[in-house]
Amino acid sequence: MQALLPSDKTDLTDGTKTTPTAPSQTEVKTADGTWTFKSYDKSEETINGADAHFLGSWTFAADSRTLTGSVTWMDQDNSTGRRPQSVLIHLLADGQDTGISVTVNEAMGWRYSFENLPRYKDGKEIIYSVREDEVEGYSSKADGMNVTNHLAVKPEVREVGKKQILPRTGQNASIWLLALGFLTLGGAVGLIKHQRS
């Protein structure tokens, strides 16, 4: 930036008004972004026994980019009805959580984007990726900016060769009591018929 400063004016006498000279280049690209010259703090100054100084202001615009991603569901078109209404996706920069997240849902087509992300940090390009909050009943895999959720099916366990032993509930006793009741009734009927004859 020092090379962009205008040269000093040394031939000015007291009482002379001077104006600042614009830098030779008003836009400078660096590895992290672009510096743009805006203006000086004043448009002129009168020389009065001392040097005149003009303070220039520059703005910096980091190189930025927009990244998009999607959530894919491998669950037979939600055949079990377990797919959530929405999921939370976190943005990572070089493997570290940035604190930026987005809620994604079906109305969005399960697509999302992160905008105005810096392209570089300390002169090195930032590698972005995502992480999804755990979704119950699914296993998820993130690949760059995309997430795929697989339905986690728990196989039904069936034990072969084991016979269930059920407790006795007294059902056999009811049958015996019923049979005994019929015998008693039959005997009573037979006795009554025998006494009448």
C-alpha cells in the first residue's frame, strides 16, 4: 500500500492552498479480498508554517462465495412415516463449527445455501463442509455440503427352538368343576326318577 501513496509536494509556500492527490491505483486485490480507495478526510488545506496532511480511507471487501447443499432421504419415500418435519444443518469451516446453521425442510425441497462466506483465511482457501444434528431413526453421512440420511431399520429378532412356557391360570380346574357339576346333576335327576317310580 505504501507504493500507492502520492508523492510529497515540497514546493508549497505558506498561505498556499493544496488539495490531495488521488492514489495511482484506487483498487488493490489481495489474497483475501479487495481494498478500494474511498476518499480523503478533507478536500483542501492551507499551508501555514507546517506540513499539510490528508488522511485517506479505504474499504476492504473479502472475497466471498455462496455454497449450496441438499439433504437426501434413503427411506423408501418415507414409508415408515419417521422422517422429521425439518433438520438443522451446521456450517463448518476447516472442520470447525462456524456458529452458522440453517433449518431445512420439505417446503425448501430439502435444499439450502450459505451466502457471503469468506473465501480465504490468512491467505489460504477455506474448506467448507456441513454437519447435521442427529435425526432419530436415521444414520446420516455428510459429504462436503450435502447430507444423506439412511433409515436405520432394526431387524426383528426371532428365537427359533424355544417354546414359551405359560403359567397355569386355573382353566383346567374350571373344566373339572363343570364336569363334576354335570355328574352331580345327573345323579340327582336319576335319584329323583328312582324315588318316583
